[in-house]
Amino acid sequence: MKAVQMTLDEELIQAVDQLSQKLGTSRSAFTRQALRDALERHCVEQLEQKQIQGYAKQPEAPDEFAAWEEEQVWGD
């Protein structure tokens, strides 16, 4: 691992330290996981945008999924 210096406001540091302690982890471990989560969210958002753009360029046909409607099980 590589050490990285960051500038954070005091309130954020206090909140991270409190939650890290409550979770039984270190500030660094908490921050690493938070950054991983943020990167994953960004990736998902990008994929969702690509899907939205794809459907905007080529919308589904009105009867595109009609053959599957009878196959669906919606439950009670």
C-alpha cells in the first residue's frame, strides 16, 4: 500500500473517526472502503447512463417483449 496525504475538514474527520471506532476499524480502512464504494457507484452510474443512451438511440419496439408476457410469473 501507499501512504497518501489528504486535506479534510475537521468535522468530516471526527465523523469518520467516530464511525470507524463504532465499526471496529481504522480510519484508513474505513476510508479505503468508502473510496471503493464511491468508485463502484460511479461505475454503476456510468453503465446506467450508457443503457439510457442506448434506449434513447434505439427504443424498444411496442411488441418487442410481447412473446414473453405469458411466460412471466408475477406471484400473488
